[in-house]
Amino acid sequence: MAGTTDTTVEDTTVEDVTVEDTAVEDTTVRDIGYGTQFSSWYDRIFPKDASAEAVATVLASLHPDPGSGTLELGVGTGRIAVPLSRRSGPVRGVDSSPEMLALLAADPGAEQVTGVLGDVRTYADERRYGLVYAVCGILSMLLTPEDQQAMVHRAAALLAPGGRLVIETGNRPAVEAMHEGQSRMTLFTPYPEPGTGLQTHSTLPPGSELWQCSHVWYEADGTTRVGSELSRLTTPDEADAYARAAGLVPEGRYAAWDLSPYSEQYPLFLTTYVLPEKGQ
């Protein structure tokens, strides 16, 4: 899941939500409304389970220096930040959704995670981090190359020399192959809990940069929840170009969190980048 189909940008001031004060380039956060649609059932679609623990374990192994700090762009409800904080220490998490940050703050395991209301395109603070990461398609939620580049530039500016940026985002070739030349298709993903599952109505017109998904979540009690999102899919080459323009060195590209080699068959891909030490 990525951004919402509602591309109207809502202005939310930092003072509207109780989060840690931070130095940002402007005090207006552009929120696309993702949390408004999905916050009440986000943890049903992306449960805080063994898969989240596995991602946190890999991120911890990629951290060049846990003592130098960790920053997540698009922290959401803390699905990854909370287990990562148990492995690598305190995590600061930026998100534009007050609703998602409220759920993060209510998580009893989030003592070492600081939620910050901010825009991943413009967020800044005085610290430089050893690890900055954006997972679960956060880059895809930005709908233009310019906004995607802006996020990567911000991430690079927040890295300490020798630090690592990790991005997991939507893989355009895989989604195009899934559509088999058709503009529309419907998928159903059953979940382990009996009677639950996610039905997705996917639209990707040939030649379009934007992928629209409308989701219906089915609960075991017969109730449903509905939400829509819009994302801009990329390729590893495009992500690498963003990184190079931001002064980062491409390091690795993978198919999944087991760090298997990149494949066009997987709907997401994982890439890592390093900020060179001074003088290199």
C-alpha cells in the first residue's frame, strides 16, 4: 500500500499534534490523508508480527553505528521502528499523519521511539544519523519524480558521513507484469485469521506512471473497511539516480528482506546507499 487517491494536500501545523518539537524548514506539513483512511485498520493489513521483527533484524544488521542514531521516514504506527528500537536503540520517526502518530504514541512498546509530525520532503533537524530508512513504499507515495528526489535529498542531508540509507519501494516492472497489459484487475489476499482478507482493485493504464489501488478489508465478523491509494512506481535505476544526485553511493539492490538478489518479479524492491566519509 502506498499513497491515497485523494491528492488534495491538507495543511497541518506542527502545533496541532503533541509530538516532539523539531527544527523544520517550514512549519506546514503536507498530509495526503493516508492516515485518515487507513489508521484504524492499518495494523490489520500490516500486523506487528514476526515479519516486522524480521525486517527490524535486517535493518539492525545494516546499521553502521547504532550509537549514531536512527531515523525512519514514514514511521506510521511504528510497525518497524518499535522492534528496531529494541535492537539498535532509540528511533526517531517522521510522519505527516497525526492519526498514525497517535497510534504510535499509544503503543506500550514504543518507549524508545519518538514520533515527529513532519513532511519527508522537507524534514530537517540538527542531528545526523547513522541509519535513515523509508520502507513499505513510502517513496512511492510521492507522486512526482521531483518529490521523490526531494525525499532522497532530505535523507542524504540527514545522514552522518559513512551512514546508510535504506529504501523499500514499489517495483514498476513487477506491477506491470501482474497486469498483463490490462488496465484493471482484482486480487484477493487471504489472511491467516479465518474469515479475513484483503480485496484489491488495481488500476494501471498502459504508459501511466501512477498506480491506483482501492482496497476492501474483510473482518471475520462480516464488517468491511474501504480505502484507496495512489502511488508512483519506480525502478532500482531510478532510485539509484535520485541517490547519486543527492551525493550518495549505490551499494546494494535486493528483492526482499532476506537480501536475495533483485528480481523484476517482486512487487517491492530494496536498495541501500552510503554517504561517503569526508575526503572519499
